[in-house]
Amino acid sequence: MAKLIAVHLFFANKARMWISVIASNLMWLMKSIALDDQQQSWTINTFRDRLLKIGGRVTKHAHKVILTLDSRIQEQFDGLFWRAWERLNALWQ
């Protein structure tokens, strides 16, 4: 007797696959818009690691939120992040 696939598991897997496809397409779009020509060769993992997975400490003091980064990361992050931010911001202007 053939095993039957549970319908709810099939639809859950299908929904998860579509969410993954949409997320991947959004990452490729973000990469193509936000990065300079020399960074276009980056893989999605490199893009995510350099711009989105940045370790730091967030503290709140005197009604201000402060993000503290390691100085080595901060130098690399500042230029790259703000260039990407300006490119994305220019789309809404």
C-alpha cells in the first residue's frame, strides 16, 4: 500500500518554499541596487554577512539609543552601509 502524503504538510512545505523564493529574490534585488559595481560579485551570503549580520551592542542611555561596534568592523561598515543607504534612499526621492 502506497504511503499518502499528509495534505497539511504538503501545503506547509509549499508555503515555506514560496517564502524562501521571495526572500531570495528580495536579497538579489537589494544586492543589485545597494552595492557598487565592485561588490556586485559578492554572493548573497557575503552580502548578508557584511551588511546585515553585524555584531554590536545596543544600549539606551538618556533617551538615546547607542549602537557600539568593534572599531575594525565600524570602519568597514560605515562606508559600505551609508553608500548602500544613500542608493536605496535615492529610489524614494
